[in-house]
Amino acid sequence: MDRLVHEPARLAILTALSSCRSATFLFLEALTGMTKGNLSGHLSRLEKAELLVIEKRFRGKVPLTEVHLTDRGRETVARHWAQLDKLRKATRHWRPPIDTGMLSFD
């Protein structure tokens, strides 16, 4: 697992962005419930890893920050969810050996 992506806040950001072309900072803030500073820090780490791009501009006189995934970011988040799904499927059918004494289910 990629620890940069697997961290819950960053996984939430990447997952949200993977379902759209771009999102505003305010949308991501509302969706994730993070503070501005926390969201900004996570976005900076993801931008530094070249998983997303942050674009700052103005809409009229109002500042607007838009965020979108890079191709690398889309591939990375898709690969991460595929790994989690593979793990989930593998554990669904796993059964412990009968007399190991290692696990207890009561």
C-alpha cells in the first residue's frame, strides 16, 4: 500500500477527485470536513508527489482554487482501490487452519 495515498484524508481527497474533472477547494473542504489548513497541507503533499494540480485564479474579484488529478494521480488512486479490493476479496474466502490455536472467534 502506498502510505501517501492510504492516509484517510488524502484517500478521501483523491477518491473525490477521481470521480470528477476538477473540484474547488471549498467543495473539498465541505466534503471532507477538514479545516482549511489541514486540507491545504494534504493538497500540498499530493501536489508535491505530482498526483494533483492546484490552480489559483479569480472569478471576477473572488479568488477561486481548483484542484484536479494528474494522469499519474488517476492511475495511482485507481491502483490503490484495486489493491484494497483484491485484499478484501482474498480475505472474504480465507479460513484459518483448524487447530492452530492462533485465532479465537468467541
